[in-house]
Amino acid sequence: MNALAGRPLALIADIGGTNARFALTDPATPAPEIIEPRSLVNAEFASLQHAAEHYLQEVGAQPRSAAIAVASPVHSEEIRLTNRAWSFTRGELKQALGLEHLSVINDFGAVSWAIPALQSNEYVTLYGREEAPLAGPVSVIGPGTGLGVALLVGDPQRGWNVVETEGGHVSFAALGDEELMISRWLAARFGRTSTERVLCGAGLSHIDAVLRTNGSAPHDAALRDPATIVKAALEGHDVAARRALARFCAVLGSVCGDTALIHGARTVMIAGGMVPRFIPFLRSSAFRERFLAKGRFAPYLESVTIRVITHAHPGLLGAAVAAHAATHQESAR
């Protein structure tokens, strides 16, 4: 007999540009939990609906509600993913999956909702006191397939609220000759250089190609896989890979510092699939120097706690928190 049968479970999902992560949660439990997590490769499915149907058939569940986090703006009825050719309307997806309630949230909004629920062993403190309680406002930023940015405001006593943003798409502010060269190369290729074009997996590949060829790489040049670059940089024998990753970390420091100033942050939480793979390298890079290089506001930034989320599925955890919140709001009516 299916152990999930008869339980009032909700579908939760974290849909990025490369992978679609699904799980179930029981909104009636005191704390959010992640049940039967699975990660599917987006390229193997024609749409979000097909991927969700595959997951539900695989685990043998038929939930009546869902909280789905997607890597795109979520303010309209029709949702189009930014880095994947998937689109859907809320009403059609709700009907196709047989749901009574559907919440669609931004993927970094979901990561932000997860932060107050993290245990101390689910993040690493880069700078600041290890035991310091979470202090808002919290800037949430993370490079992966794209660059997510969100804002978490509030405190444990009054509760927390999330402001979803598209901060990853602001214009890139290059510092120094190398970054100007990278910016010009990307602008020639894409028409504009946003911060996301630099701080994402493809961005690391582009940084590597530009620095290896001193900016002369043709636009259709073979790019190295970002995972290959990180691995080579950490092994220490590939000078070009170390140079590319070091530049990536320096830019990340600048962008985190800018974001903290814009948000008035007391905490910066770095998420996404990339940074947890090279935390020691990040510590030894120019990240901290560039984070603090904000002139008269360096002392302000010195007091900002910086942490890296190491939880395996923060987006799913945040979707579970959202599913719980929706159930409790419904019960209160």
C-alpha cells in the first residue's frame, strides 16, 4: 500500500532554468518538512506540467494544493521562465494537476522564506559571529543558472516578510581593466551586460573564455563547462581556471556589498548552486575586500553578517513554508 495515500499532502516545487525539484509536504505538521524529494532535468520534459505529472506518478500522490517556486517574475496569470522555454497559466496548471489551491512564488522568494527555518548546520558563516541570531533586513543573493536576488524583512518576534525582486538583471558595474574587457565582450554578444550575465554558471564560462584569450575569443568559441572550471580551479593546477574563479568571487563581493547597501541589510545570505562548492576558495579570494570597498560605508558593511546557505533544497523548504502559510491562512478564515 502506498504510504502517502490518504495524507493531506501538498506538492512543492523549485523550478530553475536547469533542474525542476519536486517534493511533498504535510501542511498540517508543526514545522515544514520535505517528503520524497526528486530532481528532474528540465531538458527531458516539454513543460512544467509534464514534469510535475511525471513526479506525481512516480511517487504515487495526488495532492490537492501546491506551492511552486519558479525562476521568473510571478505577478501575472501567465508565467514565463527567464532561463527556460517553459510557460504556463496559473488556471490551466491548476486544472491540469487537479488542484484546489495553487501558489506560485519567485524562486528566490522561496529561498528567502526558507531562511528563518534553517538550522545552524544548514549554513556557513563567512563573516560575523557564528552564533549571532538572524538580523533583518536580509539580502538574499545567489548565482546558479541565473542570479537571484530577494529581500527578507522583519524579525522573529513580529514575523518575516519577503520582497521578491529581479535585482540580478541590473546593469553590471565593472571595476578595472579585466572587468571592463569582460563587460564589453558580453555586451557585444548580448547587447547589454547585466550582473546576471557575469554572476551565473554561464557567466563563469564567459569570464574564463575572455580572460584566456585576452578578450579576443569569438562569440561562438567553445566555452568550458562551469563545473569543469570550478573543479580545475580547486585542484590548483589550472592557472586560467583559478584566475576566472577569482574574478567571479571578486565581482560577487562587489555585488553583495552593493545589494546590502541598497537593502540596508544587517545580514547577507548567499544561496544558489554554485558558491557552496567553493567556500574555502571564496574566503581566500578578494570577495571580502570588494564587499567592503564602498568608501565611507566600509565601516557599516564590516558589521554585516555574511552566510552561505548549505541546505540541499532551500527552494523546496521555502515552498513548504509557503504551503504551510497558505493552509493556516485558509484555516483562519
